[in-house]
Amino acid sequence: MRFMMLMIPLGYETAPADVQFDPERVAAMMRYSEDLKNAEVLITLDGLHPPSMGARVSFASGAPVVTDGPFAEAKEVLGGYWMIEVGSRDEAIAWAKKCPAAANEIIEIRQVQEMADVPSDLQAAAAGFAI
């Protein structure tokens, strides 16, 4: 089972483009990521630049509309993620609980939807697509 562990650092939604990180916190996160790698559960991971450097494309009017960040209505944004492969939701939660997160950080755990998880008509609609 694949899971994404999504890091949500509260306050990151207003971080400037040149946000500075604490080297000790980064080192702690790298040790945690190394533990995931050594346990052979880590698939990939990435940190994300703050929303001030991003853009959103919305389609409410039927045509794409681009809004540059930061996004005034954002209350929580992603700061990064880990993609892991483990045997269960409980195992994913156990790994998230080991993260050296700060008091202002939340990890949301979401299982990746596999093709076998969706009805056959949706499987047929997606047939033939390969990366």
C-alpha cells in the first residue's frame, strides 16, 4: 500500500519566497528521511517552495484563470511530502508519529488510490495509459 505523508507547516501559507529554514530542523528531517530509506519504505520525497512562489489555475468560469501566490484564502498549505510503501494504514501512521515535526506542523496521511481500488468501468476508461 502506498501512502503520501503530507507535511502541513502552519504559517507557511504566508512565508516569503526567500524563507529561511533552521539548519538543525533540516538535519533532523533528513535523519528521519534516512530512517524511512533504511527501512526500505521510502519511495520519494520533496519539499515545496512557499505559495508566494506558486500559482493556481481555476476553472470556475469554464476557462482557466491563473492566480499568482500567495493565496489570501489559504489556511493550510503543503510544505512537502514523503511517498512511502507500507503494509497498512496503521504502519503509515506509526511512521508519521516518528517524524521530528515542530508544534506548528501537521502530517496528513493519504492512501494512494490504486487502479485495483476503482470500479471496472473506471479501469476501462483509464486503460492504455502508462507513464
